[in-house]
Amino acid sequence: MAKYPLQILGLLLIFSSTALAQGDRLGESCDLSSTGGPGRDRFLAFDRELRFALSKEDPEVMAFLVYFPLRVNQEGTTISIEDAATLQARFQEIFPAVIRATVVDQWPETVFCSSEGIMYGNGEIWIRATDQRYAISVINLPDENKKDQTGTPPQLDFVCHTEAHRVAIDLDASRHIRYRAWKVPRSVTDKPDVEISSGVGDMQGTGPCVHPVWRFTKGNTEVTVTTGGCHPDSSSPPESARGSLQMSVGGQTRKWWCY
């Protein structure tokens, strides 16, 4: 067996412990080694299953991801979910839209963790870590008088396919007009390449030529999306076009037809 000087052994130990710590780090706010859990790979596997269970509203999968009894808090009161059958019966009550969105809309690299556990959102969901697994231990539901506002799902207004982008315009949960775009060929299940909130929308034209127009600004980027409308013969859109996307970045402007 090879023999190493004590100084080299010390450096190897330091390097190994540093690599282990880095391997358990999710992001700036979470080093999983502080939780006592089984590590980064196991947490990411748990996170994938949790997103699946919430997006599919699947109580069977969720039952494997919960630490029973599950504590559910709301407006100063606490209920205890003792088993999988109770979880299934009360699934919609325990995991309303606002709670599901807390996880689905957050990237795992942005969660917060400490020796107390792992937190999604602002503490709506707490994950308990043991040496064997990660599991939901506490859910903090929003107050009833806030649920309707925060739990309102996005309202989709327009979807646009161009040669270079796939675009969605909707009203987000805060009722702001939002623009999101994915560069082709990236999947729309990934994080958008561009997301701009607080856009403005209005109607332009008269009579049969009335059509909606949305405008968004972020830094030196300006985006305009239109649908329908009337065009002079010299600039008529292709027959199958449903609108247009115009983007100006630093004074350079490009336009695409939407299909």
C-alpha cells in the first residue's frame, strides 16, 4: 500500500471534505450536508417525484413523499394527517393550487435549507431530512382571505410559434400581463429564455380590423406581440399567420410572423 507524508494526507482529507460539501450544495441558500439527509442525488430524485405528484395531483405518489403524521397549519390551527388514506381523501384541501405552484414554479437550486429542514417558497412546505430519505413534514396553508388571490391560476391569452421562438402571453397569479419565450428548439418544459412581467395590452384598429396588441419592456429589450388586424396588400402576412412578434434589443429590431 502506498505511503504518503502526513502533510499530503492532511491535504487529501481537506480536499475530500471540501468536495463532499460542494457535492451536497444545491445553491447559494442550501448545503444539504447541514440537514443530515442522504445527499444531493437523493434530494433531486425526491424533488422530481414531488413535482410529478403535484402536477398530476397524484395522492398515491405523494403518500411515498410524506412523513406521517403530516402537520398542516392554517390561520393558527393545525390538523394532523395520520395516514395515506386520509391524505388521499383530503388531497385537494392539503395541496391547493397555491401550494402546488410553490414547488412547481421554484427551481430546486433556489430552495433554502438548514439543520431544521428544507423550505420551499416562503415556508409553505417544509421537508424533513433523515439519514434515509427526504419527506414533507409540514405544510403551511395561506389564510383563507388570501387563498383566492394567490391561488388564481394563470389565464392564458395567446400562444405564438415563430421560426425562432415559442411565445406565451398570460395573466400571472398576480394578474400581471406576462411574456415568456423559449428559443427554438428548447422545450417549453424548461425555464423560459426570456420572461417579462407587467406588460401592457390594448386594442388597436377599428371595425373588423380591431385586434389586441401587447407590449413589454425589460432593460434595453422591447417586445411587441399582435394578433389579427388588417394589413395593406404590400405587407400582407402569410395565409396561415395568426399574428406577429417584434423584438428590439439595443436599437436592433427583428420581426417574425406567428403561426
